[in-house]
Amino acid sequence: MLPKEKKFRLPSIRRSDFYLLPNLITLTRVAAVPLVAGCAYLKWNWAAAALFALAGLSDYADGYVARKYNYESRLGMLLDPLADKLVIVSTMIMLLWLGRLDLVWFGKTSDILPPTLVIVTVGREIAITGLRGIASSMGMILPAERGGKFKTWIQFFAIIFLLLDFQPWRSLGEVLIVISVLAALWSGLQYIFRFVSRLPT
């Protein structure tokens, strides 16, 4: 019924999938969330940035191991983007609370822009996660695209610079975080168009 999705079909999720090395690496990214938040709260900026950077590298590592050793699984395809979203969204909320998203443009601080950046990011991630859930219930897998991965890496670098919280890196992080939100909207639309195009007529 959905011939275009055959190449994405993987076996159902099994208990053993949780012990595959790529999925264990992905779970360490989830475990990093409270550690990054705690270090940021304590103003241990270098530690927070380093932990967040390691979480970003784990995103590359789990995909590399999965492809190289043929450890790809349906659980991994669903868990990997969820871990990315959790790390990014939670850290952005922490940065907003710490006042590090109080972007200064042309000498003025906007009251509406910081929460808007977080709201758009969180809304986009919830929408795409829900869309993937609907697709999965139909036997359709929507793996991460290059556009989505590119957006994720921009977010990671932006957040690292904002966690460091010193110039000139903070200003660069402010510019990148705005770019990442625009990229998030664009890649979100791509996911929606791809999902709709693969629905049966």
C-alpha cells in the first residue's frame, strides 16, 4: 500500500535493541541533560559547555557505529531524534531562565524575542515528534534528513557558545541561535511535505 516506504522498514522494536551500542550511546545523551543544566545553574560554564559538546559528539558517534557495524534498528531511528530534541530544548529553556537568550540587537534588548525563540523551537520539535508517531503507526519511518541534521548542528554550536557566556562567542551564539530557529522552521516544513507526499491517495 505504501511502496515508497519499503526501504525504510525495519524489524519491530525488541528488548535486545536497548542494549545495542548505538542506542546506549544515545541514552548517554539523555543522561547528560541534568548534568548540563546543573553545571549551567552553578555557573560552571566550561563544564556545561564541555558536557553539551560531548552530547553533540555522541550524536555523530551513535550514527557512525550503527552504520559501520549494521546495528541500525527501529528503536534507534526513533530514539536518536528524541534524544537530540530533549538535550536542545531543555538547555534552551535553561539558557532562557539564566537570561542568556536576552539578545541585544542594535543596542536594544528585546523582551519578546527570547521566549519566541524557545516557543518556536519547542513547538517545532513537538510537532515533528507527533508527526513521526503518526507515521510510525502507519508503518512509515521518517528518518532524519540532512536539513534536520544541519539545523541540529547549528543549534549545538549556538548553545555551546551561549553556555560559555563570554565574548565574542556569546554574540556569535546569539546570531547562530536565531539562524537555527529559522532552519528549524524550514526543515519542519520539509518533514510535513515529505509525510503528506507519501500518504496513500
